[in-house]
Amino acid sequence: MVFLSIEDDTKDLYLFINSPGGWVIPGLGIYDTMQFVQPDVQTICMGLAASMGSFILVGGEITKRLAFPHAWRQ
């Protein structure tokens, strides 16, 4: 994300999520990076966003969070 934001900070970044969750510390690192970079990060839930995956999903720009029709968020 940092590399892409340095390359062009005018284009939104897209983060596609399909995750059963994971460890807290690495997840917070991803979340903090999403908040740090200049362009907006759009988050899209493609399948499952559970546990830390759901935390990362809601870390996207507030008006740019999406989920596919049959996606699960727990």
C-alpha cells in the first residue's frame, strides 16, 4: 500500500478481502497502514470477513466499503 501510494497518490487503492480472520498484531499493522496512506482505501468483501478480516473491512474509507451480495461478515 505504501509503495502504491508513493507511485500515485491520486488513485484509490482497492483491498479485496476473503479472510477467516487472523492474528491481531499483523491485522493492526494493515489497518494502521490503511489509515496512513494518502489515497483512499476501498475495501471489498468477496466471501468471508471474520474476526480481524471484518476489522480491516471497516477500516476502509467510510463511503467506500462494499460487500458482494453473498458475502459473510462475522
